[in-house]
Amino acid sequence: MAVEATRTAYRTCPLCEAACGLQLTVTGDRVVAARGDRDHVFSHGFVCPKGAAFGQLTADPDRLRRPLVRRGDRHEEVGWDEAYAEIEAGLRPILERHGPDAVALYLGNPNVHTMAGGLYLAPLLRAVGTRNIFSASTVDQMPKHVSCGYLYGSPLAIPVPDVDRTDFLLILGANPWESNGSLATAADFPGRLKAVQARGGRFVVVDPRRTRTAEHADEHLFIRPGTDAYLLFGIVHTLFEEDLVDLGPLAGHVTGVDEIRELARAFSPETVSGACGVPVERIRGLARELAAAPTAAVYGRIGTCTVEFGTLTSWLVDVVNVLTGNLDRPGGVMFPMAAHLRPQTRPGGKGFRVGRWHSRVRGLPEVKGELPVATLADEIETPGEGQVRAFITVAGNPVLSTPNSGRLDRALGGLDFMVSVDPYLNETTRHADVVLPPTDPTRKGHYDFSFLALAVRNFAAYSPPVLPPDPAGMDECDILARLTLVVTGQGAGADPAVLHDRMLDEALQRVSAATGRPAADLRALVSGEQPAERLLDVALRTGAYGDAFGARPGGLSLDELLANPHGVDLGPLQPRIPSVLRTPSGTVELCAPPIVSDVDRLRAALDRQRDELVLVGRRHLRSNNSWMHNVPALIKGRDRCTLQVHPVDAERLALTDGDDASVTSRAGSLSARVEVTDAVMPGVVSLPHGWGHDLPGTRLSVAATRPGVNSNVLTDEFATDALSGNSVLNGIPVAVKATGTRASDRVSARAGDVLQG
Ligand SMILES: Nc1nc2c(c(=O)[nH]1)N[C@H]1C(S)=C(S)[C@@H](COP(=O)(O)OP(=O)(O)OC[C@H]3O[C@@H](n4cnc5c(=O)[nH]c(N)nc54)[C@H](O)[C@@H]3O)O[C@H]1N2
Ligand SMILES: Nc1nc2c(c(=O)[nH]1)N[C@H]1C(S)=C(S)[C@@H](COP(=O)(O)OP(=O)(O)OC[C@H]3O[C@@H](n4cnc5c(=O)[nH]c(N)nc54)[C@H](O)[C@@H]3O)O[C@H]1N2
Ligand code: SF4
Ligand SMILES: [Mo]
């Protein structure tokens, strides 16, 4: 028997936002080991359990390798031509008869982790031409886009904490010890936080749970869910009251400071403390510490976005950074400069606005070209002109990840036609008439279009495919390109190369227009074996550090990145104000009118009766949203899908650790195992999201053995942040009751179900 050769390959981990470098051991066509790449310029050998399971995850036997077509209530494997023929027959008549808005799209989280998502969704969306575009952004970070849009003129100008140089970091509603960070790409976030302390700095965590990040912090403050805007306004109030406002070098680039002072008058620490639960003295103390620290940064994430006043909260995070002079300075919060982007040279622009169109049923405004996913079920269920009849998902599992998912699950069952681009037959894709599975990440090239623009240090890395193409599989860029061509009527057999070529031509035409060099000359210089590589080469060479197609020798290009498999370090973040600003005034506009008008609502809600018990979520190091529960190494150990309850609440509600309890909200009801712990504050219960793998018709054999329950059965599709349309997923009013059942009974009943089929 021939011995298979073993080799080492390097690849960026595509599993979360940290962008770690992996060192893979490859035997034949299998990744047999994955560890941290010690020579990687950004991650320096760090790896987490998910990255270490890269081999198991990519080789998961349940991962689809061929397309599926639904026949009755079963899915059957078919060839690619047949799958696209089904799509043509299903989709084209709907488009022709009912128009583009009858087709909705949902783009899930992994699109920001694939080159196909970064490059090939735009043409697909254009081809369909629908206004019914939805994505995971409106159950995640849309408030940050909107607040940055108003402040800096571009929803993509998101400053990140300069964690490697800061003296004081205030973290609100983020748990980077488990999540590895988000909207702040920082491989080994825990190590970087420990380094803050090692060099004499401090970090403080504000969270209704004592998370692992909170345990390592210099201080942890509990906060009542959904009330961070009050805490932050209390800090702003104190900064003015105690004359601590100091814009530093930002003075002259900021407008609206006096208006902020006026707005903050209503939010003294004494006024807000009762609502948010943070003591008056600590609110003042935080303001003083932020102002006194040589450098400081406020950083907020999921707990500041997926809440009722998500945009105001995200805005206030930056307002505090501005007022303490920490925006755009080393050690504060700064704007990264990614290699594939070109910096603007002068400040100013059209600014940011929302509401170019509105959703049909609830009239919710468009934001960044999409509508809130919280209203997707309305659009499918409500008859009339413009009703959604067909649905395309790419890398998404909205049946587990969006609010009132029980309702969405039923709505998907009533569609005329559905296509999913996804490697799994899961809770969402089980509704699809056709599932198109992309080849796994070992056969994909990787460049982080999203996260290199959010990295706490500028760097660039490209990983070529580790394994050759699977002759019977299909690359995700090809899948999306062919889908685009089918949608526009080029026929089921359309060749994706047609679109690849057109896209490269368009990119080169733009360079040609800007430089005066003939596109054909440029084309001859483009490097790359795959279509995505060629598009990346053009972006890199014309980007911030690029070789400008030879005009700037030594600059970046695809070839340069290929020659540096551990990445290319581009140095610490640099100040970018004012040229980064795209507001009409060319300044940081602190008080955009839509923001100011929502402050009235925030003030009115101060006296609101607080709910007795509210639900928040949580993340675990070995999960990633809904789709990593099918890998044995990632679900072994203790049941993680538990309802955490504080001992005081447990006693009041007669709940016992290990027993089941029913949890009921306006939207739905479920039964979960109780875990009594003082890691949550009184009045708050916590359940992770992404579980509930016990629906019929899926192919998730490992996940089904430990299904857990779907927390989004409880979240309410009618609760959204007014300015961004983002769903409220934290601070959900719930009632919890003991059911008198032991969890162990439930587990054995479930095991029985699985055996039956
Ligand atoms: N209650 C509550 N709900 C939440 C959250 C919360 O904190 N609490 N968090 C929210 C957040 S932040 C997010 S980002 C969303 C995520 O919401 P979604 O993006 O809808 O859900 P995921 O679980 O990330 O689903 C990813 C899907 O992509 C597929 N996939 C994996 N890799 C690839 C690939 O390479 N290509 C393709 N085409 N598909 C792939 C998986 O099989 C899976 O179906 O969930 C949100 N939902
Ligand atoms: N291991 C793992 N890593 C992940 C993911 C995963 O599922 N698992 N998902 C990835 C994705 S898609 C994202 S977007 C990121 C998210 O990254 P993070 O935001 O760091 O992740 P979370 O663990 O959701 O942290 C949110 C914290 O907010 C707290 N919280 C809830 N409500 C409030 C509130 O009102 N105020 C305050 N101050 N805190 C509140 C919660 O208790 C929780 O600790 O993680 C990414 N990385
Ligand atoms: S932290 Fe994120 S990028 Fe790094 S190994 Fe883990 S999953 Fe991969
Ligand atoms: Mo997310």
C-alpha cells in the first residue's frame, strides 16, 4: 500500500473574526491536524478550539458534496446541471410573473468569511433586482453601521479599539474571551487584554453576566440589559459637568459638541443610575478614569447593538471616545487601513442616509441597501402585490438566528420556491427546493475583505486553496456566478466564466479610467489562477499599499502575499482624520438630526416600569452561532444550552438546578434546563442562541444527539431598534416557571426520538 505524503500548509482560519493563521498538516487530501501558525504576523501562534477542529469541520461526513433537490418531503442528490435546471424552472417564472420583489434574499454570517461572499453577492443582488434583501447584519451590527454613518459619513468607517497601545479599555456588552472579538479583529484578544494589564493599564467590563472576560477584568459592573445608553449618557453628562471634555487634536474636526452638552443635561448619573443599575459613583468614576487615562478606548459589541436603543448606544460609545480626545489617536479608537481599499485623500462626501425604500408590510426603512430581517416573515405571509414568493439564502440559518424563528420556520414552508447555497441540510435549508453546496474551505482561497478593514493592526494575508478542486464539487464563486447568470435568463447551463471575465474587465476599466493606462495592458499584468485571485490582485495593486501595477515597485500584489504565507505586517494603526470623513461638512458630525430625535424616546423611557425578568444570550468558545454543533470535538462535555438563573430568582420561582423550566415570551415558549448561578445578575436569565437541532428533515447527525433549544423562539420580531431596524435580542421580557420535569428524562426522550427516525 502506498504511503500518502504528508505536508504542511498555511491558511487563515475562516471561522471567526480574529483571522488567525493556521498551520495545517495535510496527508493526501485530508487535513489531519491544525494548530496556530507561530510565524503569523498577526496571531503569533494563537488558536482556539474551533480553529484546532478545522480538519474535523471540513471533513464532516454530513457536509454536502453534491446538490440536493427536494422531492416531496425528501431531499435527493442530483448533478449540478439538474440542480440549475430546477432553479431556472422554479425562479424564472416567478420573476417574470411577479417581478423582482417577489424574490427575497437572506445573506448569512459566513459570507464575511468567504471570498465568494465578498465578491460575488453584489452581482447576484443586482441581477435579482429585488428590494427584499435581508441579512444577518440586522440581528447583529447594523446599529454600529448607522451610528458611524451619521458620525463619519460612511457606515463602513468603524473605528476599532487600539488594544495593543491603550492604557484603559471600557468594554460594554462584549465577551472577547469567548467570542474572540467582533468589529475589532484581534487574534488572541485575551492575550492582548492581559498585555494591557501587564503594561500597567486596566480594563473594565460592563455586562449583565460575569463572563470570562469579566473574570479577568480589573473591574466588572453588572448592568440591566438594554440600558447602556443611560450609563454612557451619564458618563457624557459627567464629562461636561466636571469640565473633563478635551478633544485634543480632534478640535477643529468635530461639530455638534454644544448640542451634545445640551442633550446630556437630562441624563445626570443620579437620573440614570436607577434605570441601568450602575451606582452613581461608578458612573462618575468611569468618566473620570476615561478622561484621566493617558489613552483610553470604549468598545461595545453585541450587548450594545442587539438592544432597544442599539444605535444610540453605539453612537454614545463613539461620543465618549470623541469627548475624551481618544478618537483617531494611538491607544484610543482608530480607523484601520486595509490593503484592498484605497484611502480617500480629502474629507467630505455625500454623507449617510437611510430609507431610500421601505418594507411593504411594516414600512420599515431600508438601511445600507437592506431591510430588517425581523420583517421577513411578514413579507412572505402577507398577500398582495410585492409578496415574497421565492427565497434565496446564502450561508445563513435564519430559522435559528432571527427573532420569532418559529414563525419564520412556518413561513418558509409556504414559499413557492427556495434555493440555499449552503454546505448543510439544516433547520433553514430543509425548506429549500434546491441546495447548492460549496466546496469546503480547504479547497477555497481566502482573503478577509471584511476583517482586514477592522483589524487592530494593519496587515494583509492571502491563503491559496490547500487542496485542488474537487472535480465533482463546485467552488462558491462559480456557484454564485452561475446562479447570477441563470437569474438573468442566460440559461441553466450558463458558464460562470462569462461573469468572471466581465467582473475582471469592469475592475480593470475602472483602473484604466483612473490611471489612463489601457485596460488590455493592465490585464496582461494580472496574476492569479482563480477568478477571485485575479480580482483580489487588482484590488491589492491599486489599494493603499499596492504596487500600482508596477508604478510603485515593492508594493503589494497577490504575488507578494503568496510569497508571504504568514502574512505581511503593515504596522500599527495610523491617524486618518480628517481624510477618512465622508460627511457633507467633512467633520465628525456628533449630532445628526435622526440621532437627536431618538434621544427624546430614550429620555421618555427613563421612567418606564422595568420588567421583572429579562432574557439575554451568551456565546461559548466551542460554538459559532448555529453551525458548529455537528463536530464531536466541539460539542463534547457538559450541556451548554442551559437557562442560567440567579439563585435569588431561582428561589423566588422555585427552580432547581438541573430541572426543566418553561420560558415564555410574547413570541413563544420553550422548555430548558435550569442552571442556577450567580454569574448572571438578579432579574436576568441567559440562554445561548444557535441551538434547537431537533427539527425533522435535516442532516445533522451529531448535532441532533444534543439538540438544545432555540432561544430565538422567544425573541420578538416586533422589537427593533428604531434607527437601524436591528432586532432586539437581549433584554427580552420572559416568564419562567418550574415544570417539575428532570432534564435527564427529557434527554432520554429525545434520544428515543432520534432512534425512531
Ligand atoms: N438570540 C440571538 N440570536 C442571534 C445572535 C445572538 O447573539 N442572540 N447573534 C446574531 C449574530 S451576531 C449573527 S452573525 C447571526 C448569524 O446568523 P446566520 O448567519 O443566519 O446563522 P449562522 O448560524 O451563522 O449560519 C451560517 C450558515 O452558513 C452555512 N455555512 C458555513 N460555511 C459556509 C460557507 O463557506 N459557504 C456557505 N454558503 N455557507 C456556509 C452554515 O451551514 C449555516 O447554514 O445570528 C444572530 N442571532
Ligand atoms: N465562540 C464564539 N465566537 C463567536 C461567535 C460564537 O457564536 N461563538 N459568534 C461570532 C459572531 S457572529 C459575533 S457577532 C461575535 C459577537 O461577539 P461578542 O459581542 O463579544 O459576543 P457575545 O458573547 O454575544 O457578547 C455579548 C455580551 O453582551 C452581554 N449583554 C447582553 N445584553 C447586554 C446589555 O444590554 N448590556 C451590556 N453591557 N451587555 C449585555 C452578554 O451577557 C454577553 O456577555 O462573536 C463571534 N465569535
Ligand atoms: S479565534 Fe477565530 S480565527 Fe482564531 S482559531 Fe479560533 S475560530 Fe479561528
Ligand atoms: Mo455576528
